[in-house]
Amino acid sequence: MQTHPSTRRDFLQRTLALPLAMAIPRLASAQDSSKPLPQMERRKIPSTGEPLPIVGCGTWRTFDVDNDPNGLARLADVLKTLFAAGGSVIDSSPMYGSSEAVAGTLLTRLDAHSKAFVATKVWTQGKAAGIAQMEESMRRFQQPRIDLMQVHNLVDWRTQIATLRDWKAQGRVRYIGITHYTSSAFDEVASVMRSENPDFVQINYAADDRDAEQRILPLARDLGIGVVVNQPFGGGGLLSRVSKTPLPAFAADIGCMTWAQLLLKFVLAQPAVTVVIPGTGRPEYMADNVRAGIGPYPDKALCKRIVEAVGG
């Protein structure tokens, strides 16, 4: 009979302690070379067809460690784990404290700039201020070019989108996008998607936060816009709450060993989703997350059961 730990941390600690002979597979950590992480799947960016690994790493709060040696060492292992699973997407913003600079420092120390798909944001008013902020982001990331530059929360989006189009034409950014973190902004998000047709839209979506299913995801599919999903764990509250309850038995049908994997696979069940970016500052959590990047994924009936299981 399978036992169910009360929290994600408990599960990972117990699983990491099990011998390989046990029935539950051992989760690999960044330091575990005896069992390589499986390589995650990729989905095509609609505007170009470029394949992108489907699980990335958000940096809000988790990477804001300044020059703390222990924090930097831990986050280096987070990135090593992401790359070991074939991942590449690292998403940040100038509003995330030292996160951009920390990510850039670690990419340089790991000699991993070529492995990363760097996504960040412009979050200010005015053309000159936007240009200055984006140039500072490039300096912090130690990158001559940003893969995806996004207008954060649609702040002064008309001005910033115009600059982003110029930068894209110059080759300073590869893709442009818009973001928001709350469903109350979806009317404006949809309007900008229609008028500007950016390469990407980044929105909130989770098993207990499904408004994006009604408009944003279908619209992105119809317009050929890539989708980055933030807050796949309901902003953190959902995962914390459900981790206190047993993992449903049906999770095993799609290869999920933890609630985090089940919640991420719920998001990835939407074909319009290009990449999901759960934030983490712990390598064992990153190893857990990347395992959601391997199929199978829940069908509509199973997605409904997941929603019911989380009380959504």
C-alpha cells in the first residue's frame, strides 16, 4: 500500500532516501550522476517553429539572493538540473530584485549562456526609460541578445511594443511578448494579442485558476501566439494546500509521483501552452518539476478529475 507524505518536501526527502530497488523511482538531484534525468519534451514556438523545452524556471523571489554564497551555490544546482533535463527557459524581470543579475552571474560561471533561453521583461513608462531598463537587463544577464523580451503586466505597452519591434529588427531580441499575472486583465491581454500579434503571451493558469481556458488559450492557438504559463501552482497556495492530502491514485496513470508533477501536467495538457515556468530555488524541486515535461498528459476527463481533486 502506497503511503502519501504530507508535503512536497517530505516526499522528496523520503524518495531521495529510497534505494533504487524500491517500486517508486528515485528522483535525481543535480548531484546524482548515477541516474540521469530524462530529457523533457519540446513544443514549437508558433511564429518560427523553433522547438522549446516545455518546463522552464521562474525566478521571482527564488533567485533574489544578491551575493549570498550559499544561495548562489544552491541556484547553480537548480540551473544544472534544468539543463541536465534538456531544459532552457529562464524567466525573470527587473522587478524581481537581484534575480536577473544572479541568473546572469550563474550562467557565466556555468559557461551555460548557450544552453539558456533567456526571457525577461520591460516594466516602466516611457521610451527612453524602457530602453535604459532593457539595456540594464542585458548587462545583468551578461547577454548580447535576449531571447524573449516581454512587456511586463502591459505597463505602457504601446510605447514598449514599438521599441521591441525595433530591437527585434536589429537582432537585439529574438522574440517579443506581453505578460500579466491576473485574470482580471484578460480583456486587455486579448485586445493586445489581436492588435499586436506578439510572439508570446505570458499568463496565469492553474488547476484552480482556469479563466485562461475561456479566451486566452483559444485565442493564442488561433493567432499562432506562444504561451508561457506562470503561477501553475496557483501562486504557491494551491500546491501548499493539496500537498497536505494524498496524491490521487490516478496520478500514476500519467506517470506522476508528486502533486507538483500532476499540477504541471494539468497545465501542459493544453496544447496551446508552449512552456510552463514554475519558480523554484531548490534543485530537488527542479528535478521534480522537470519530470512533468515527459508524457503522457491528462485528457479532458482526467483534467476534470484533477480539478475535482484540488477542489477547483
